[in-house]
Amino acid sequence: MMRHSAAHVMAASVSRLFPTVKLDIGPSTEEGFYYDFDLEHRLAPEDFPKIEADMKALIKAGIPFERLEVSRDEAAKIFAGQTYKLERLADIPAGETISLYKCGTFVDLCRGPHVAKTSDIGAIKLMSVAGSYYRGDEKNPMLQRLYGMADVSQEALDATLTRIEEAKKRDHRKLGKELELFSISEDVGPGLAHWHPKGARIRIAIEDFWRKEHYRAGYEMVFTPHVGRAQLWETSGHLSFYREGMFPCMNVQEGEGSHTSTEQYYVKPMNCPFHIQIYNTRKYSYRDLPLRWAELGTVYRYEKEGVRHGLLRVRGFTQDDAHIFCTPEQIEGEVRRTVNFALSILRRFGFTDITAFLSTRPEKAVGLPERWDQATASLRSALDAEKIAYQVDEGGGAFYGPKIDLKIKDALGRPWQLGTIQFDFNLPERFNMTYVGEDGKDHQPYMVHRALLGSLERFFGILIEHYGGAFPLWLAPEQVRFLPITSGQVDHVNALADKLREMDIRVGVDADNEKLGAKIRRAQLEKVPFMLVVGGRDVEAGVVSVRSRETGDKGAMTLEAFMELFKETLKA
């Protein structure tokens, strides 16, 4: 309420300072608020101090917020000339109450609620201004969206601002460029990421770990195409329900001579129909189930300009996808197994603060109610068994099945949704999936969609920000860097580096003709976990001088002793 009220105060101040402004809407956000303005003057940070000063004067005055209920005609008179307000007014269904909130001379169309008076608003600060299309439609006018922060006290606001500054330092787009991890080329296309050698090293470490753990957990790997015929996506329902999120079709000439035909193909937005195609290549018995199939499958989704954001929202990404096909009797055990597996994977990446959201059957749903009840009970049972804190989103499931969403908090306490365990009663029916039961008759299998990391691109962006680019030893793109003091040690150092590479250690050598201090600073900036300094005396003594990114100088030791230190650090 306080942040929503602060948005009204900001709109009141902008209206006082710029009387010709046209107003749209001003909601609260998780930590602040914004308001959309149509204003000839281009708002800039230089305008913030005078707007803030006016806001603080209104807050100090303790002006009451008054709720008014008016007729449609009265509201139209109040907002005469305010184009956007009149359009918002027209959106209110006939017969519904039209409520306004008055604060001094400022009146806004609003459902509320608000704080009692402006002095109940704590500390505020204007943060930024950005363009925003009216109603989010790029065909409409571009408005100016002014963002602010509000908290209960100056101390609380300062703590939030400090965290925001830290988040800026950790921004994966900034660190991705500085550490040469990835890039997105406008020449190739927006939202299409390129993994640079260092980023690829990390990706391979993630993938190798992911595959090894999946094989250990009883999964099999599959690979599927990047494109499929329109008929496949019609059967799956994607062309009916998800067409706007798909790239346009490709028209392909099939056949030769007079037997040619034009077929439509789409790049895949999801992997599930392909896994079902593999399932349907043969007849399965209940004895064959459960089947756990996993794929690091690259998919493509037409994300519009307003929602793309670095690696966190891209157009081409690789999902750590898996599908489980099982009998009704197996489902509870499979869900518990999957939840436990998801937790173990996320904890290995350093995420220990994990919560869950259980979404249940909506009003419009496919599948028998008893199947929904069993599926939901299995999800709830798994969360209870693993003692995971969770909230229930009643009716929040997809039309095709209930689900669990797993959320983690990063080093800055920010929540991120990663894992999903989603039942699907829709696709098995659409694709006529069956297995032969104990009774010798055909039955429809339970199907569970399951992702642990979400997508490799998004997960990598989260990892960069979580660790601030200083990845743990097992993920670091360069785990060890040799720093020869002079050119005289380069050949010796290269031989040592080759020994470590034979042990699958990711090694670099800084052979530049620079002073040692400059080499150490460069390695620190590039966040290399271990630096091994080698001078002439070190060569003679058969030792290396070890520096740790975290703890500094570790002293001289043999390469064998360093390897013991490396292995111990790797376990942490």
C-alpha cells in the first residue's frame, strides 16, 4: 500500500511541475513503484531532485488519501482531456463500482487501497526512467515510465539501495563482457547467445556434471531434431495455444517433379512432442516403465523486444529437459525421487535456500479428476517427505496438470524460479500414448515434464550474478594459471601446465613480458582460483609459489603438494 501510495504522490508532483502531462497508470512493484507519463519534456536524472523535493513536501504535509465512488459521467468530467485515463475508464465493466482516490488536489482512477495519509509513506528515491509502450503494445504511443523506490525507513531504503548497487556490479551482462564469457550479436539476431571459450568451459563442466548425475539417477539420454512439421505442432496443440511464442513457419518443397508439395516446418519451442515420438515407436509394457528420458535440447521462442534480457530471457536456449513416463502406481515414488534429485543438483551449485510452490487444478482442466487428485497428492507428499517449505497456489496449475515450481535465493537474497515438475494429462491423450497393463489392456501412461536448471543460458546468467563471476573451483573456466617471473621459466612452466592438463585441470600460462605484480592483478581481475608463481629459484628447488584467489599467498610447495590442496578445495 505504501509503495502504491508513493506512486500517486509521484504522479501528483509530476502533475504540479509539468501541468500538461497526461497520466496512465502507477502500480507498486516488489521494492518500489512506477508511473507512466505522456510528457513532451524528456525526463532525465537531472529532473529527479526537483521531483523528489516536491514529493517529500507532500509526504511531510500528511495529506489524507480519500476514496471516492462516482458515476461514470462524473469520472469522465474529472478526467476530461486525460486520454489514457478515459480509455482505462472505458475498460471498467458496466455496473462495476468506479472508485477514485483523492490526495489534496490530485485525483486518480484507482481501486486502492492506500495508506491513510501521505506521511505514512517512509523513505523514497527516484531511480530511473525508461520508455514503455501504452498497454505494452508497440503499435501504441511510447510513454515515459518513471521508477522509484520506497521503504519503511531511510535505513531500510539504504540497505535496499546498497543491495541494488551490488547487483549492478554482479550484472551478468557486465561481467559476461569483462570476463569474456558470452556475447549477443545484433548481426546474428537479438536474443541469440554466443558462448565464448571461457563460457563454453563452464557450460561443458555443467553439462558433464548434469549428464553424469542423470545416468546415476537412472535416466537415459536422447537427442531430437530442431525442427518439425506443422502437423506435429497441431497435434500437440502448440499451434493453437502457443503460436505467438513460436517463430514463423518455413515452407519447404518436398518431392520431385509433378509429385512436389509444400510442407510447413517450425523450429521447436519445446522438446516434449519429440520425446513422445520416440515413445510411440514401439509398444511398452508396464514392466518397461518407468522411462526417464533426458535431453539438453535447444529450443527457439519468439521473445519480443520488451522482455528479452541478456541471458535471462533469450530466443534460443538449451533446456535441461526430461520426461518421465510411468504407471499410476509408480507416480508417487517417481515424484519423490525427482524432487530429491532436483534438490541435490541445485545444492551442488551452491543454492541452499530453496522453497517450492504447488499449483493445483484450475477450473478448466483436462484429465479425470481422480488423476488430478492422485497427481496433486503425490506432489504434496514429495514436498512433505523432503521437508521443503512450500506454498499452495490453489487453481494455479496449467489446464493439463498440477506442478511444483522450485525457487532458489541467490547470494543477494533474490528469488529465481529454476526447477519445475509438471504433470501432463493432455499430451498423452493427444498423441494416443499407451502401455500394456497387467490386465493385458491398453492404458494411458502418466507423463511428467521435468526441468532442474530451466535453461542453460538463464542458469548461467544466474550463476554469474550469484558468484559475482568468481566461480567455485569445479566450475571456473581457468582453474590454475602459471605466472613465470621471466621468460627463462616459460618452457619449464609449459611442461608443468601440460602435466596438469593430463589430469583434466583447466590451466593457463601468462607468458607476457610484464612485471609479476601486473600478472597477479590480471589473474585476480579475471577471478582465477589459483595462481602458481615460478621464478628461477623455484625451478631449481622443484616448487611453485601458490597464491589463492580467496586467501592470498599459500607459500612454496611441490606440484604434488599443490595437487593435494587443489583436490581438497575441489571437494568444498
